[in-house]
Amino acid sequence: MSSPALLPTKAELAAARPALPAPVVLVPTMGALHSGHLALLRAARAVAGPGGSVIVSIFVNPLQFRPGEDLDRYPRTLDDDLAMCAREGVCLVFAPSAAEMYPGGAPQVTVDPGPAGQVFEGEFRPGFFGGVLTVVLKLFHLVRPDIAVFGEKDAQQLALVRRLVSDTESVPTVRDPDGLATSSRNRYLSPADRELALTLPRALRAGQARAGAENGAEDGGSASAALAAAREVLDAEPALAVDYVAVVDSRTFTVAGPGYAGPAVIVAAATAGGTRLIDNVPVMLAGADRRSTERGLRGAADH
Ligand code: AMP
């Protein structure tokens, strides 16, 4: 059985992920693998089937340890873990550092496990399940598994993860044939208002097209170019009262800077004939706009 790829960074994981045959089955662990984990790996291999992929994550999550707990002493046996993964047909081991998972230090936004996270284990380890669910959600976003495997040994964790998944499923925006996102408030729109409201999705599509066209295109790709394309459409329709339009990093919801590369969302809100609408489209940004970089360099050289 060949050794699994050992990936310490999110970038490597993101690069490897598209090539993994489905179904992709994730087994989150903190490493120091033992027979309990072995059962999970075998179950994962079985549900993945001969054609699917098993990913094991090994991460000792500092968020779920309190001061005085055993974060520093927690056993780390990466070589043995990799050997077990190799024997069990694991394709890929994602083993990030704490700095890789939490580049800004402890995250300010965390998952609140709700009342079920306050009792039993949660009573004895305050903050524990918030830490667990935060990292599990992060892993789900990074790996985008079709199936995740958890052990019943940690039954409260299992219950909370199940709850997390059922509470956080998402569905892409449903649109009417004219492109307007369906909304209960759309019924307030007169035909003329609706015509006006359509400027919003049209602007977002323009931004999306610019971002898409730029990925690999001659003139570079950037958040600022996508934003400019969306603004241009909105500015041409002064009757639409725009609250905001922005390109944000979809993971942090902070404004994507001109050099930002990665998943982003163009978000916008506007009022058409008294009805407030919000909408957004996802975009994948290629990074700095070559023209603005060149301008920047020329500007710098001028000084
Ligand atoms: P840990 O590495 O302790 O975070 O555990 C990773 C996963 O392995 C969790 O889903 C645990 O529930 C599972 N696990 C740990 N020990 C056992 C065990 N003895 N039997 C079954 N599953 C286990």
C-alpha cells in the first residue's frame, strides 16, 4: 500500500482536493492513532469504496484545550500515524500546524455549541465543544468531504457534530428566470420596480464575468476590477438606491484587497421602489490586477 501524501498547508490541500475521486471521506483526528482510530479508518475506507478517497486530518486543536490541560503533553506520533494510514489505504493526511489553521491567533468568531455543549463534558471542560465544533467546521470547509466519520466513543461530540451539520447546510441562491433572487419581499415590487431591481443581479453578473474573464486572461484579475465592473452597472441606474456593493473574502467576510486571490463573494444591497434587496455571487479571484500593479510600479518609480 503506498504512503499517503502528507500535506501541512491549506494551500496544498486545496491544490490536491480537486483531483481526489469521490466520494471523499474525512476522518478528523488529533493523531497518536490507536485501534479506535483504526476502526474509523476501516469504516471510512469501506464507505469510500474502491474508487473513493479517504483523508485523515491530524491536528491537535489548541482551541479545545484550556490552560492547564495537556495541550503541550498531548502525544504526537506522526511517523507511526502515517504508517497506519498507509496500511489502511488513506490517500492524504492533512496535518497543519496551529499557525496554519489559525493564522491570526485564536479566532474571534467561533461556533457556539448551544445548550447541549454546556452539559457533561462541556460542564467539566468549559469551551471544549466550541473549540471542537469550530475546528470541525473549518475542516469541513477546507476538505469539503462527502462523508465524515466520527467515533461513538465521543458521543456528545458526535451528537453536536451531527447538529452542526444539520444546522449549517447551505443551498445555492434560487433565482427567477429573469435572474432576480427569489425573496418573499419581491411581491412588493411593481413591474417597473422589478425592472429596476434586476440591475442588482446584472451588476453582480458583470462583476463575476470580469473576475472570471480575468482568471488567466491577459489583463490580470482582481477584486478591484470585479468591483468596478459591478459598480459601473449600478451607477448607470441612479434610481436604484445602493446601500453597499463590495467584494469580500468569502471565508472572513472582510473586504478583499486588490491583491487578494481565492474564494470571494460580491455582495450588494439596494432599494428598488421602497423594497430592499440583498444579493451576492461567488467568484474565484486570481489576484492582483496586472494593470493596477503596473500602474503602482510606475507610480512608485515616479517618486
Ligand atoms: P481523537 O483523535 O481523540 O480526537 O479522536 C478522533 C476520532 O476517533 C473521534 O471521532 C473519536 O470519537 C474516535 N475515537 C477515538 N477513540 C475511539 C475508540 N476507542 N473507539 C472508536 N472511536 C474512537
